[in-house]
Amino acid sequence: MTQRPDDAVPSRMDRRRALVIVAAGSGTRLGHGMPKAAVKITDRTVLDHALDAITADLALDLLVLVLPQDTDSQQHLVAASENLNHRCGAVVTVTGGATRTESVGSGVRAVEQHAELESWTGAVHVLIHDAARALTPGSVFERVLSALDAGAESVIPALPVTDTIKRVDGSERVTETVPRQDLRAVQTPQGFTLELLQRAFTHIRDLSKRDAAALTDEAMIAEDLGAAVTVVEGHPHALKITTSIDLTTVRAVIAELADHSEDDAAQERSLGPTTTSVREHDLSILELAVPRVGIGHDIHAFAPAEEPTELWLAGLHWPGERGLSGHSDADPVAHAACAALFSAAGMGDLGTHFGADTIGTSRAQYKGAGGVVLLAEAARIVREAGFRIGSVTVQFIGNRPKFATRREEAQQVLSEAASAPVAVSATTSDGLGFTGRGEGIMATATAVLY
């Protein structure tokens, strides 16, 4: 596209700028049991990091945050926008929909309403950004905005594709190798004129459900309308967080940036105060080697005499002992260990990952699974999220069974399941409380992660 000469670039008064950040995704594939934007990358959430790119230099008149439908998550994420007013003109929060297109539509409507309320005139440039691309540098936003100022009506940031791309048929046979010199991997923020977005959403409403579903982002809708889409340079750090591997990669990027920042600071100290370094990110870094500690509790009552069950405790079967009632094999030691791991990782609790609703849907394979199986899966989940398990310690309180003779056996079974050291001890409550009355067993666990 031919750009307009510099003297034709609209002035600050000739155009308005709005940014819509879509943070309404459920995060199902990430596996944290919460909306993706609320998942912590360091000690800060995905959305917190995504907002780092917003600076006063972008000259945004409006920021629209599209948040999950879940009320608790909404309230938590709204707090992230409380200190943004000094970086942009106004901040508005809206609730997203069941699909990305619905969520973006909610954000665009909020821009339209704000523009009408504030009596905006002239061009309105709108950026659509996925919060899941949490490390996108501000320079990418600037490039997209500059292209819009220069006359483009649809702009996408992208990077050349480095992998070899094959086209396959329905039988998974290769039909051709696609020349990659013409291919680009598209990122966000994508930029549009508000007028084009309005036409795009009118267009998609007129399509069949199947055809509309095939248009997975706003640039594709613009293409379907026949609009020209301009490409600007993206950035390797603008990767999208979808799976736990992506989250681990983002944490590694942050750690690398922290190392470079420390090197820059050391160089500045050695060369004197006149030496400065400029970085694209000003990130709040959590030192990844600092331990994270979590606590978990689990309590199970002994099964009624008329409904006898076998006792499973600390990963072991206890023949002849009265069993406990509850979820899985009702092993409070194994369950407390799981809860402590999730607590330390900030990933919810036992119910989040193995509760009735979860088991009834995407994790049916864990229905009725033993505590040792759940512990192995809990350990896998936290490792995939980028953590290393230092140790787990569990103490259970109960009048029986007598534990001392099987302590080493229990610790070996649980340590093998977690692939990390698990220590178990037992005590009584001197006849006090429900454990002292022999009504059940309670366990408390502590987990240390790095």
C-alpha cells in the first residue's frame, strides 16, 4: 500500500486511538482451572504483563478490557486496570462472550458507545490485542498505529515462518510443500479503522454459522470484505500463551530479560552514571529460584459401619482397618499433598483439577482414581506449569491405624508418585475433637516449589 506523505499524516486532533484487550478466554487448554488472563506468569498475572506495553507514548484515548463472564475472575482482573488512567485517556471494562468474535464484538461496541458519548470526530483507530500475548513489546503497538496513521485501514504484525510447512489431505498424506518465503505468522495487536470494524461485524452477522466460524480473527474478516491488509514487523516475544509449554517458554523469556537487565545494570555501574541502556520491556520480574510454599488440608470421616470400605492411607492399603468415605479412595494424606502442590503453584485446589465437575467432563479418566494416581498427576501438572518440586511434607492426625511400622513404605510409595521427596508423620489429638473421638482422619501438607 502506498503511504500518504508525512504532511498528510493525521494530527492528534484529527484521530482518536482505542485499544481493546481481549482477556475473556477460559484457559481450558492451559489446565489451571481458571480464566487464562488470571493465571500467574510470575507473581503477576497474564493480564498484568500484557498491560505493561501500555504507555503514555501510545497516546491512547480509550482502553477497553474484555473480561471473563466469571464474576470472581472479573473482580480480580479489574484491579489490574486501576492504575492505568495516567497512561491512557479512559478505561472501560466489559464482559466477553462465548467465542473470541463475540468478545471482540463487545469491545468494539464499547468503543462505539464511548465515541458517541464523548462526541469524537475524525478517524478512530482501534487496536485489537489478545492478553494471551502478554510480552508483546510497545514497539509493535507503535508500528501498527503508525501504519494506521499513514492511511492503512487494516494492519497486522507478523513474523516470517521458519518451519517447513506441508499441506496434507484427509488421510494425512502430504500433497505439497508450501513455499515459506511468502508465509507470515500473524500476531496481535491488529489495527483497524472503526469504520472497517463496523462493516466487518455487519458482514459476519450475514454469514452462515459455518462460514463465520472459519474467520478466526478480524483481519480475516477484512480480507473476506476485500479490504487491503498491511503487514508490519512483529516481535518474537509476542508469542501466544495457549498451553503449559507456552507458559514455561514465557517464563524463560522473562528470566532471560532479567539476566540481561542485571548485566546492563552492572555495565552502567562500571562505566558511570552517564551510561544508559534502553529496553523494550520494563517488566516486574519474580526471581524464579525463590521457593514457593503451599499448604493443603484434607479431612475424611470413617465410613459408616453399615457401609464398610477398605482403608487407603498414605498411599498404602491397610487390611482389616475401617475405611474412610469420600472422593477417590479417600486417602487424606495423598489428597493433602495434591492440595499443597496446587497451593504453592497458585493453581487452585484439589477440586479445581479433580472435582466432580472436572471429572465429569474433560478428565473422566480420574473418576475413582486412587490418591497415589492423583498425586502423580498433580505433580505432572505443576511441573508442566514451569515449577520444580523441592519436597512435600504431610502429617496426619488420627487414633488409628498405627503408622510407625509402615512409615518408610508410605514415604517410598508417595515419593515415587510425586517423583520428589515426600515425608509423612502421624500424631493423635489426645482424645480431643473429631479425630480424638475416632470419627475420622485429618491431614495437613506443606509443599515447596521452585
